[in-house]
Amino acid sequence: MADKTGTVVSRTRSLADLAVASAAQAVGPAAGDLPEPQRDAQGRSYATGKRKNSIARVWIKPGTGKFTINGRDGHVYFARPVLRMVIRQPFALANRADQFDVWCTVAGGGLSGQAGAVRHGISKALTYYEPGLRPVLKSGGFLTRDSRVVERKKYGRAKARRSFQFSKR
């Protein structure tokens, strides 16, 4: 294309321009683009986590790594080591182990679903407290709500899909 003076003007971008633009996008948003941290008057961040039929209300604040779940210590409420590992995963991934105290109430479902709900709530509360952690937790899959729930039992079936045993005679 030529402008009024007859000089040829190129509107295509070179590979170097594209590489610079994609590198700027790969770094992520600038520090000024991050949302403001959401904290209450006591310096806590609140989030709700869900998994299966469990719902967890989670508050985090800076501390020594103490977990209080439904008024009991975390190692008492979640006695199995696997469940304790599940609720500590967001802190381990974000390199914030033993830097936050967690206080939560959880209801519904079984222990496995409750641990997943607490993990989801902790991850969301961490992103509200420190918005810069969102890409790390998002890539780990901790911010995605796992929407799988148990299928309901149908009329005329033994369970959700299983039929009653067939008898020829």
C-alpha cells in the first residue's frame, strides 16, 4: 500500500514483532493490572468451596499454619493423612506452607468431599488475599469447581442405572 507521498507502507507485522507481543502476553498481567486484595477488618479473606455435596466456608489470615475445621483441629477432623495432604496442596503449590491460619466450617457429604471443598475454598481465599497467586493455582487446577455429583436413583431400578436381576422363571 502507498500513502499520499508515494511511499510504500507495510501493514504486516514481522516475526520479531509477533515474538515480542507473544512474550509480553506470556508474562501475564502487569502488577498494576491485578485486582485489589479482598480482606475484611481482621485481615482475613473469605471464600466458599464446593465438592460433591459438601460446602466449605473458609477464612484465611496470616499465621503459623493452624487448621481449625468445625471447631476442631485439622489433624483431628481429617484423621487420614491423604485428606490432610489434600487440604495443604494449595499452600504447597504457592510456596506458602505454614504462613496462613485456616478457619472453616464444612457441611454435607463425606470426608473426601469435605476435604475437596476445603481445598477449593482455600485456593479461592488465597487468590482473594494475594491476587498474584491466581495463575499458579489456576494451572494446578485448584480453582476449578469439580461439578461431579452422585447420580440419583431412578424408579424401577436397583440403583441409578443397575436393573434388578432378571429371572426367566
